[in-house]
Amino acid sequence: MEEPTLDSISQPDFEQAIERYVTWASEWDGALPADVFFGVWADLQPEDRQVELRARVVEGHLQFTGASPGPLRVESNRIDLEDGRELVIQLESAQ
């Protein structure tokens, strides 16, 4: 069965749902089960922002490979960043 959405719920059903929530909230003592508390805590922690890439030189050209699946798309010497920019790394010969 599909859950109703705000767009599809009737006004009386919406008001009844709000009343049930207000009643529940007024009786709640504020206690949270440990699994809920620690689950929310984990969701609020910053993600590990480290992303591993491997680089190698193939026939004089730099090639990256990324962890799969990963947050970045990597192709040859190009890395698509999360904000939409593209990072292109060119190798230079040592003189």
C-alpha cells in the first residue's frame, strides 16, 4: 500500500495526523533508544573526505583510476569534482 503524501491527503486526514502527533509529543518523556540516538549521531558526523586515486604513467601519459564505486568520476588524466569542475593534470618532462 502506498503512503499518502501532502498532495494527496484530505484535509480531515491531515488534521487528524497532526492531532495524533501533538498528542504523542505531549506524552513523550524525551527518552531515545540507544540505536536511534547513535544512528542520528552517526548521520551528523562529517564524512571521511579522503578519496583514493591511483596514478600510473602509460606510454608517457598519466592515467588515474579511482575507487569503485566512489564519489569522483575519473577518466585518464581527468577528475570530475563534486562541485562540477574538472581537474586535468598534465605531466611535464623534467629538464
